[in-house]
Amino acid sequence: MDAVLSLPPSAALPDDGVALDDPAEWPAFGHALDGGRWESQVVVEGMHCAACAFTVEAALCAVPGVLRADVNAASRRARVLWSADAVRPSRWFAASAAAGYRLVPAGDLQARVRRAREGRAALWRWLVAGFCMMQVMMYAYPAYIAQPGEMTADAVQLMRWASWVLTLPVVLFSCGPFFRSAWRDLQQRRIGMDLPVALGMAIVFVVSTAGTFDPEGPLGHEVYFDSLTMFVFFLLTGRWLETRLRGRTAGALEALMNRVPDSIERLSADGSFQRVAVRRLAVGDVIRVRPGEAFPADGLLIDGHTTADEALLTGESRPVPRGRGERVLAGSHNLSAVVQLRIESVGQGTRFAQIVALMESASTGKPRLARLADRVAKPFLLGVLAAAALAAVLWWPAGPGQALMVAVAVLIVTCPCALSLATPAAMLASAGALARGGVLVHDLQALEALATVDTVVFDKTGTLTRDTPRLDRVYCREGLRPGDAVELAAALGAQSLHPVARALVRAWEQEHRTPPDWLALDLREQAGQGLEGHLQRRGSNAMPLHVRLGSAAHCGVEALPIDAPQLHLSDGHGWVASFVLAEELRADAAAAVAALKAQGIAVQLLSGDRTAAAREVAARVGIAQVQGDCTPEDKLRTLQHLQAEGRRVAMVGDGLNDGPVLAAAHASFALGNAVPLAQARADFIVMGSALSAVPEAIAQARRTLKIVRQNLAWAAGYNALCVPLALAGWLPAWLAGIGMAASSLLVVLNAARLARAAGAAA
Amino acid sequence: MDILFLLVPFSVVLVLVILGGLWWAVDRGQFEDVDREGERILNND
């Protein structure tokens, strides 16, 4: 193969501030908002807990020009809102680094590389701790089983020396992150979650070292090297597993992000294919995609026939066939054959990029329950330190060595991590599972609201029925063939997102491979009324035809005397054609309504359509409560009325025409592929066309809330039980280490069940 | 019993040597992706 691999120099962001401050690099990790403001996504390094997240937030917000910073402890990502007029990114990057946390622009290769290096260091720390622990146990064993006088003093001392030598690498190397983060916190005059643990480790080491080298000293002659190495090992095991699990549960996001390949073969001017970086692609380029590769951009197939795996983008788990003239999506996988496509949109314009942007914003949001846990973290840590001091004082008469060990048990056994991880871990796992099932979560907070929903209100058009109605009949002016009328209408309708316009386009596309032979010029759309513009035959110089497409009133013609949705076409001479449309129910509408009822949820239908049509659809899917002829204001009023009765309402709509109603509901779903994702104002976005995603999402939300409650109850109960036990001196340090590691692990494992449960159901 | 005074320091040295070997393995990325090696036989190329 003679393909040349060439990556542009800007493929990875250089770390220095100069590149960060180049506005051309900003879109690589964020996007512009109005008024010169930017929203950037960054990865925060060296963060373990909610307290860390707080610190980074505070450091970022202290920089003038940074308007807002949201840091998520579970996904280790931050969303920063800043003003380009007042500050450059290098300023707030530096501010966070000064607080002890490096920032890396998200969506960047470097972040992945650095995470791999961090993971490797963590594994290495764990191995050292584990190995030294085993050997220290060997040295400790004789002292436990020997009868008094059986071991000579020399032998005892030899074992202690050997233990001390092997404990050194554990304390100096394996415990490094605990000490570093505790020291960082102390320097900044604050309390972090690692402080109690680091303090505990230091105390045990000092007591045991004193016992080894100065057995007659005030700290006694007991040594605890075995306990020390053991609980360090358990803590590191817990943290290591936790990181892996967290990586996996929050990993739906990563799975999505890593879908677009780095390079692809592009057709060059001389007709050969050359491998270029995906960032160099432009609209109109022709590229070749081999089976097994992912499509790098949205485009139209111009050669070849294949099947594509769009599971992560639409929730459709079966491969879909794609032939010439059909669209493929960036991020979907080419499964069976080599194909060529012409690119229609790249980078931020692709549907894939919109999905990623949505997921990023969701994973950096902080649910209410998590904010609550953050608030109690600090007083909780102060309480732990106070309890440890109290323990030392109470036990002092029994000997300084033992008093300190009891204090150590208190320091180590408390587990604030479980408290702060309880909510975000579960919600992220759930959001990941839902994303795999084709439902995007816009706002994590909404999962909590959705779990308590007792009424679901459906919109009709585009929700219970398919996005686009079917073209049923065509009436047209004498001398014109129905096909020609459809061609004219499709040429206009192609420019609109309205479902009725799309029905005409689809009707044309079903019959013909090529686009209509007319060009639409200076087109105007009147929302809810119709389109108006000029049509000119391609390549002809004739006067453009002035046409209108839309409701009878819009076109200035008389409506057909039949009770069905209809659309009219008129030109300068009056009526041209009328199109009669029929609505198609979604295949799984009735099943979805039945599933909702089985969940004990009341189902209603609110439609802007005529009452008779709404009634008919409702009867077919099994909804008893119907209201037709609703304006958007009527819908809003009905919704508020329901809410005033104390009902928790979820609204399901197409996300485009019923924005205010969706926003007012407790939880909202937007359905349908027709809507550009960025415009959909809903908490949940159903990417495929399966209505059954709604009851599934509700079931998932209920499970999520249950798991969050279990987690919080566990974290609170564990701490409430173990601290008194440690105070009473019943918990040796090693048991405390197991307790803490197991507690935070249990919380993350419990959350991981959410990812699995949905996977099994899907 | 005197042999202990040789064997115990020797065991300490041995542990440090083994740790050195592990460091070499981790540093070369052998534990980066433990699933990948198992899946490799399923790959044709």
C-alpha cells in the first residue's frame, strides 16, 4: 500500500500557553457562545474526590474573566465558561495548576496518553505495596506464634529491621499520592479527603519505626509494619478497582468519543487515494472507507453497498444496509465492504459531534444529591479529625503507642469517598447505559425527576405517529402529471425540517434516485404556515417560477372538503396541486403505552391536531384521556393544571414545536431524528425511533434513584457504625483499611449494576 | 539459627530484585489492556 500517513502539526495541542491562547485552537476543546464567551471542556488531573472538585472550582472562579466552572469528580471533567475579552485560557489553566491540579484540554490526544501514564503509575504503586506486604507478613509471622523466650532478642530485632526496610518503599513510593494530596491541601489551608488517611499512615510508620530503633522510648516497643503495609495495599486495591470501574461506567462517553478515526483515505486531484488526518477533511471531499473502519464524517455514499453499525448513534442495534445515494453518519462503523462517500459535514457539524457535545455537558453537570454530599464533606472531615484526637486523648492512659493506633483506626476507617461518589457514580453509569440504548441524557438531574414521574403526556404528530406522514393522494391542475407536482413540492420541501415537507421529499426519494430537477431560490419559511420561494429548472435560464407550498390560507386556495391533513401548492396563476397525507402510527406505540400503564403511570395525549384525529390515534394506542385542538399555550396550561394537582409529569414531544411545554414539565423527552440535536430542548433525547425507550428510561431512572438511595444509606450507615467501633478500640488498623476500601468499592460496584441491568434489557 | 542472619537479608534483596522485574514489565505496558491479548486470537490479521 502506498498510502502516506501525514498528520498536521496541530493534531495534538502543544502544552505551552502560546498555543492555548491562539483562538484557532479553542474550538478543539470548546465552543463559542454569544457575547465573546466560550465554554471549554477540560480534563482535571490528580483529582480523587468531591473536595478536590470544590478546590478546582474555587481556583478557576477566582480568575477574573472566568464566569463559571463546573467540575465533576466522577468523570474528572470540568466545564469552564469564560469571556474571551477578559481572560486567555492560559491564565485559568495556570490558576488550576497552582492549586495543584493540571488541566488538559478535553477531546485531545494528550489527555488519553497522560491518563494511560497515570494508570500505569497507579498499578505500579499497587504492585509494590502488595509484594512488600506479603514479605513483611513473613517477617511478622514468627513474632506472632513464638512462645515467650523462644526467639532470641537478636532474631526479633533482625525481623523488625527487615520489615522496616521493606516498608520503606511502601511508605515512600506507594503512599506517595496520599501524602502529596494531603500536603497540597495543607499548603492551601484546607482539608481534603486524603488528609486523615495520610495522617494515619504517617502515625503508624512513626510509631513502628520508634518501636524498632528505640524500644525503650515513650512510643513503646510494638511494631505495626504488617498492619501498615496491609492497609496501604487494601486502600490502593480499592482505589485501583474504583478507577477502573469508574472508567468503565462513565465510559459510554469515551466509547463515543473514540469512534471517529484519526486518519482516512481521501481522493486527491490525481485520482489516487492518500491517507490524511481527519481534521483536514472538508465538505465535498471524496473519501474511501474500508470495512472495519469508522466513518469520519457525515456523507452520502457515491460508490459501493455496505452495512453500517449505528448502534451508538441511533440505538438501532442491528446493522443497517446502506447503498448508493444513502447517508452514513460519522462515528458509525462500516461493516462489510469498501465504499466511497462524498462528505456533507465534518467536525462540529456532524450529528456525532452534537451527541458528544451533549454527553459532555451532561457528564459535567452536578446533580442535586451530589451537591448535597459535597456540602457535608468538609464538616464531616473536620469531625473525623476531632474524633481521632478525642480517641488519642481517651486512650492515652493505656499507653501512647496504643492510643495513637486507636486514633489511626478512626482516621482510616471513615470513608467520605463513598458519600461523595454515591450519586454521580450511579447517575453516570445510568446515563451511559441509556446512551447505549439510544437515549441521550441532557441533564443528570433529570434522572431524579424522571424516577418520580406518575403521568406521561404524549404529543401526537411526530411522537405517537412517525416523524413524517405518508403521501396518500395527489390532485393537480390539468396538464400536469402528479409526479411533476411532487417534484416541484419536494424541491421546495427539501429546505424545510417540517414533517409534512419531509413527507413530500420522502415520496420523491422513494421513486427517484436523483434530487428534483429544480433549484429553490430565495426561500422563506413561515413557521406553521408554509414555504414561499422561486423555483428554476437546473441549467435553464428561464424566469424562475414563484411558488407557495403550505396550508390553504398560505397559498390562497380553497381547502379540500375532506377530513385529512393536506398541503397545497400554488403559483402566480393560482392553484397547482393538493397533497393529501396519511399519518402512520409508530410500530411500538401501543406497546409503549401499555408498558407505561403497567408501571402505574397515567398516560395522556395532547395534540394540536383536530380532536377527531387525536381521538382516533388515542383509541388505537390505548390512551383514554385525550385533548385535541390545543395551541402551545393550551398545552402549557393543561400541563400546569396537572402539576397543580400534584402530579409529576413527563412530556414526550418532537422537541422542536413544543419547546416551552417540554421545558415546563418535570422531565421531558424529545423524539425523532428530524430534530438537530443542539436545538432539542429536552432532558432526554431519544435518538432512534423506538417509543419503547420512554418506559425503559423511566424504569432505568427508578432503578437509578433506588441505587443512589442505597449508596447514600450505605455510606451514612457505614460511617455511623464504624467510627464508634474504632473509637472503642475494636478495629485494628488493617481491618479499618479493608473497611474503607470495601466501602467505596461497594458504592461504585453497586452503581455499576445500573450499566449492566440496562445492557441485559436492551 | 545463624543462617537466618544471611537468609533474611537475602530475602530482602530478592524482593527488591523481583520488584525491579515487575517495574520493567509495567513500564513496558504489559498490563495496559489485559483483554486485548485474549481477543487477539479472534483477529485474522
